[in-house]
Amino acid sequence: MTTTPAPRADEAAVLTELTEALHHVLPEIGFEDTPVTMDTRFVEDLDLESIDLVTLTGELGRRYGGHVDFPGFFASLELPEIIGLTVGQVVRYIAGRLR
């Protein structure tokens, strides 16, 4: 019986995965002009709309499976927190869930 290994939990690996997911679901964003870092804000810096965040969440859910509860994570945030959400916050959440 083959089991799927758990994704890597270190923040650098998660940041790479998140950046790849952004490229996959939002290819029209020019990341050359706006590099994705831990401080990058989804709404303010990348101009993501709520539907983009939903699409990104779906892609990350596909990549991480049951290891990470994205609906629960977003449900725990207030609207101003979602608007100010940074890549680093999501990376730390994912890495913490994978440990």
C-alpha cells in the first residue's frame, strides 16, 4: 500500500508552493514587478479579489489535502484581517499545520 507523504513543513518550501499556486491560478499577475515575499499582502500588493482568494484556497487545498483546513482558517478571520492578510501569515499557518 502506497501512502502520499506529507508536504514539507518548512516555511521556505511552503512559500515556494504558495508562489507556484499563485502563478497557477492567477497567471495574469506579473510577479516580476511584484515579487512574492512573506510581507506581500494579497489584496493591497497583488490586487486579489475575494474570488481570487477562493480560487487560491481551492488550489492550496488540492496541494495540501486534508493536512490544512483553509475554510477554518479563513472563517477565523475578521474582514479587516482578510483584507490585510499577508503571504507570511498563510505560510506560517500552513507550516504550523504540517508539523
